[in-house]
Amino acid sequence: MNLPNKLTILRIILVPFCMFFISFTGMNDTAARLIALVLFSLTSLTDMLDGKIARKYNLITDFGKFLDPVADKLLIVGSYLAILVRYRENATFTTVIFWCLFIVFFRELAVTSLRMIVANKVVIPADWMGKCKTVSQMVCVIVVLIEPIFFKLIGVDCLLIGSYVTLVFSALMTLISGLNYFKAYWPYLNPNK
């Protein structure tokens, strides 16, 4: 149980707190968004830190290769679910976030299943496409949280344009990275290999 793996476990522990404040509407909206933003940003930062520390000090383990992507999935799927709850009154945005969540959920389910099926042959670490996908999803959550605050400060109605754009972009990155994993590891699904 090295430091990178402890950071990954910390990320998993922080996920429910992120979800609570992202979806929480029982207090001042700006305050809830800012708390959620700080929590989500710190939780996301542990993702970057655990990888850097593991590579720098040669602390890469099979456990870490498996758990790190799982922690990312929990953070992103949990955050998207919380956004869905927060915007339940906005039918158009709810529809977009639902389909993006659908894509994210089934991509993550498919890649996790692939990891489990080929686990006795190879451990599938996160590749650069998967990392780009995760970053695009994290940016999306941050934009969804801060965009209304920004527009409120300048006194303009927020149309969630940045949120729509980052949602669609993250969904596309999710699809592309999922296809990339299956292309790379499809040969390991052959029982003769």
C-alpha cells in the first residue's frame, strides 16, 4: 500500500462528498457550486499526483494500474449523476447529460469488463487516449460548475453553452478512447492466445 495507491483510495473516499455538493441545492447555489468545485478539483488532482509519484519513484503496481482507472470511473460517473440530479428541472440539459452519462457508463462498463476478461493474460493500464478522455470529462464537470457563477457575476442569463460543448466533446472522447482500448486488446480475447 504505497503513497500513489493511498491517493487513489482517497479519491474513491472523496467521490460521495463531491456528488453531494454537486447535486446539493438546499443552500446558496453559488456556495454549493464553489464547495463542489474545490472538492472536485482536489479529488481530480489526486489522479495526477498518484501517477506522477508512481512513475517518479518507480511505485507502479498491478493493483494501482487496476484501481486508478476504477477511481476515475467512480469520480466521473458519480459527478455526472450528480449533475443530472442538479439540473433535473432543465429538460434539454437533462437529456444531453443523460445521453453523455449513458455513453460514459457503458464505455466504462465495457472497458472494465475487458480488463477483467484479459486480467490473467495482461493488466491493461490507462493509455494516453484514456487519460485525454478523463481530462475532458473533468474539464466538463468544472465548466458545468463554474459557468453559471461566471454568468451570474456579469449579470447575463447563463445558456450553458460551454457546458453543452464540453459535454459533447467529452462524450466523443469517451467513445473514441473506448474503441481504442478494444482495438488494442481485442487479440487477448482469443482463448488460444
